[in-house]
Amino acid sequence: MPFLPTSILPFWVQPDAEPSAPTRTKAGLGMFFAVCYAAGLYASQYAPSMAGEWGWYPKLVKPSWAPSPVWTGPVWMILYGCMAVAGWRVWRLGGFRLVPIAGIGFGIQLFLQAIWSTLFYGAQSTLAGFVDLVFLLALVATLWFAFKSMDKLAGRLWLPYLLWTSYLTAVNGVIWWRND
């Protein structure tokens, strides 16, 4: 309890007001979007470009069901948005504080996802890319179970990412098997 009521203190000595819940919520959502799309920006550095700079990738033997490069960019844009909103919803509910592995796992999965293109395209290592995706898939599946138990919508938003990661892991595994 302060010696004097804060209402009579000059503005420079009054305690800082806690930001309102809507302000914290908007800032938090913006932070999650920024972090997720920053990871995507990093990942795109080594991805084949739409300008036709494909490097060694066209020479690889790929399964017929491998994703078209035309679709991967738009799919990732949607998935990064879903990841951001799902992570933000769990964070907003205090899930990262209550279940620390959710917060730590969220950061690690973004890192693993971002470095995949560096390993696969940059280092031209189908094996390193596959190993990265196996760890990523395990973590994404774990986070899906954690997120859906904390917030049903977060779990639903995370599910497309889990399915896409499963698909890419299978594609990368076949590419590794056929080319190494």
C-alpha cells in the first residue's frame, strides 16, 4: 500500500499502468505472426524460386505424388498463419506457462522447420532433410496433442500443419531412399 494515494501523485511518479487485455492480446498475436513468418522467410532462402532457379532438385528422382512447387509457397503461407494463431491461442490461455514444453516445443519446431530447406536445398542433403523432418514430425504431433487439450480451435488450426508435415516427411523419405 503506497504512502499516498496514486491519484494525487504527479504523473511521473505514478506506477505504470498495466496494458489492457485487448492491447496485450493484439500485440501477442502480432508477435506470433511476426515470428512464424520470419521463420518462413528464413526457410525460403534456399527453396527453389519461381524464377526457375532450381539447382539440383529437378535431377532428383521424386515420387509422382510429390507436391508441385507452385503450391508449396501458398500452402506454407496458410500454414504459418495457422501456426501463429494456434500458438497465440495457447499462449493467451497461459498454456506455455502451464505446460512449458508447449512453449519450448513451439520455438524448436519453428527452428526445425526453418532449417529444413537449408539442409535439403542448401546442403543438398536428402538424408539430413529427412532426419530433420522426422524430429519435426514427432514434435508437431506432440504439440498437436498438447494444443488440442488446451484449446480445441488451436488443435484444429494445428492439424493441417501436422498433416502437411507428415506428407512432406514421406516425400522426403522417398526422395532420400531413391537418390542416396
